[in-house]
Amino acid sequence: MGITAIRGFNDILPEEAELWRHIEEESFMVFSSYGFSEIKAPIVEKTELFSRSIGETTDIVEKEMYTFLDRHGDSLTLRPEGTAPVVRAYIEHKLYESPVTKLYYAGPMFRYERPQKGRYRQFYQIGAEVLGDGSPQADAEALGMLMGLFDRIGLEGAMLQINSLGCPDCRPAYKKKLYAFLLDRKESLCDNCKRRIDANPLRALDCKNPGCVEATKDAPSIIESLCADCADHFRKVQARLERLGIKASINPRMVRGLDYYTKTTFEITASGLGSQNAVAAGGRYDGLVNELGGPRTPCFGFAMGVERLALLLKENGVFKKKPLSVFIALGENAEMKGMELLKGWRQKGLKIAEDFSGGSLKSRMKRADKAGARYVLILGEDELGHGEITVKDMATAGQERVKWEFVADRIAP
RNA sequence: GUGGACGUAGCUCAACCGGUUAGAGCACUGGACUGUGACUCCAGUGGCUGGGGGUUCGAGUCCCCUCGUCCACCCCA
């Protein structure tokens, strides 16, 4: 074998790309119906943007980023997630001049992880961010939008889990309380949790190691330690979700891998993905804009993984393609006239591939079938003389002669 | 980054205990059938057995290294 794609980077072949396109189109349509607009941010940013926003001690920043020096010696990084670039652009272009900004984006992200099913080094995310709205309504609306989208594209069995991580007023106190609790039981924790107990004790709640699970069984719950404002916010989010008919289970142990989250966080999982079972996740990040040099701006956002969605939709998703027709001309006269006719039909929006390759009609029919044609349009000397064309429906095997001007009506869905 | 399973034709997989020229189905090309696909029949193309090294008279098969895929951990969308 010659040169191959690098590990964790995949080619998305036409068949799968079509499904991806469908996922994107449906997402964009739903997002725009909620008043979101698209933003396109660069794929490469200054390393500092990510280390400051995601958190110096997170796994992503510590060992998963594609970081390199450019020719001027600046440290640059391939974006490992989409929120930080969007927030950077939001601040840089002073989009905060308007009260609320709703943005969505789609594109590749990069993390140096060990590839697995549903986890690649280049992966695609579609995300949305509401900037400048701190209300519980914003959280619930965004979640409603996301669940509605999943419903629309035919994703089955999506489970929503929510939690609240508090704010700078209540989280430090909780962290201290949890830290003290863990310190007492340090000996039963796994090495990994022991190591990060100082920097990020919350992580221990998320650990699947049996010793850690047992040790943290009676750990203090973040939800019971929220300040009045955060508790009120969380309660209101739940009430609004209920009103929208969205079932959410509360998981006080769910911790995010990015440091910027505050208050509401969530994760949507689906079975059938193995251990990489999250299809979308996100939450509130009220401090990030300010931290990156903008005004105090409460925000809520999320991202979904396109590879994982595609994986699930391949099983049970539903979308119908525009029918393909294949045009076959018999003889040079028909070929010449055919080019003219095709131009007109395509302008009307018909999807028509042509087969001028010659060979027997049989072999060309065969090729049309292989190409997935719903209709085959045959133009021979006989049809040519009558201003007609033979339209064969490959699904029913029936065929009829149709006047040229009625072809568009005949094969339109 | 750790542990494990597996890499044979474009795809899915065979090949006994190490033994002749590595097979089959699907797919592809052509024909049976020169104005009709899918179904049937016939023929054909297609392989450095992931790559490299070793053991052996002999390696797809055993050993080592390497690359890759998958699973679990980890992490996360």
C-alpha cells in the first residue's frame, strides 16, 4: 500500500457524506428556526486561547492538543473544541453590543487520543452557543431545541442527564467540603484520583474504579451545596424542561472535562456506541467571556458529535434522497438532442446523470441500476421523431412514453 | 498513555498439526440476450496473506519488532 491517511483521520466516502450532509442540513434548519446564525471561525488558534478557557489541568490541554510552533515561533493549536474560538470571535468583534447573540457552527476538531469506535483524532462537531442570556429559559430552550432535532432526524433512545456545577460563589465551598471528604478516604482511591485530588477533586465522583465508586458513595452532593441563586436556577430549568415534555435524569456526579462550565451542565447519551456513548453535551459558562477579556456575559452552549450521530442513524435513521434519473441516448442524433433536453430538465431541479458511454443498452441499463437510478430516460430514433422519451421506473419496472415538456412533471416526487 | 483481541482479493470470510499452484460468496468486467436493469447460467480480472526480521528442508500458520483496526481502561462529542 502507498500513502495512507494518518491514524485517527478518516475519509468520509460519498455514501456516508450524504448522511452527514443530511444531519448538518437538518441541524442548521432547526437552529435557524430558533434564531441562530452561523459563524465560521478558524481551525487554528493561539494555544493560549485553549489553555486559558478549557483549563491548564484538563486532559485535553495537558496531553491531547495538536500544538506546534509556526515559522515565527508562535505556539498555535488545532482547535480541540468549538466554544473557545466562537467566544474569542464574539469578543474580538464586539458582538456583545447586541443583548443576545445566538450562533452555531460546524466543522472538524482535533484531539490526540487513542482512536476507537466513535472517537477519532479529527472529528466533526456541530455546536450552538447562546451568548448574553443568563435565564433558566435559555438553558431549557436550547435543550428543547436539541431534543427536538434528535427527534426530527430519527435518533432513538437519546437519554438526557443534567447537573449543576454551581458558580464561583458556591463551588469553592463545595470543592473544599469534597476535598476534606476525599482526603479521609484517600487510601481507597485509584492512583489517578489521588493525583488530581488537589487540582480537581470533582473528578473522583466520575471515576469508574470500584474503589473510588465505593469510597465516594456517601460523598457530599453538589446539588445540595448550591447557593440560593444556583439552586433556584437549577429548579427553574427543571420546571421548564418538564413543561416542554423533556425527560431528564439528574446526575449529581456528572463532571465535565472543561473547566469553564458553571451552573447547568448536561450530556445526552445513546446506546449502541460502546463506551463512547455521548452524542451531545454542553452547559452554561457564565464566566468564560469575562475571563477571555470581554464583559460579564452569561452563556449556554453545546456540541454534538457527527461521527457518533451518523453511526446511530445508519441503523435507524430515516431520510429520503431526491430520486436520481439516468439518461441514455441511442445514436448520435439522440445524443445531440439529449444534451439540450438535459440542460432544461436540470434547470428545473431534476437530478439526472447521463450515460453517453455507449455499449449495449443492456449494459447501460445495468450501469444505471448500479448507480442507484430510480428512473431511466431512454431517447432513441423512434422517440426522437415523436418529441417523446421513454421513462422507465426502475422500482416498478413499468415504463411509458412521455412528451419532452412533461418529463419534469412525470418524474418529480 | 495502559491492558487485550485481530490484520488473508474492493467487501465478508475459509485454508487441519507448519506441507504442492492461498480458496469461496458478494462486488467488478464480458457473454448467453445488438431497444431494457434487478433474478438465472457461463467465463474472466483481481493477492508481496498489513510491513520488516527470525526459526525451519518448507511459514498465511510459530517467535520478535513495527504499522493499523477493534474492545476495555482512560478521556470525551
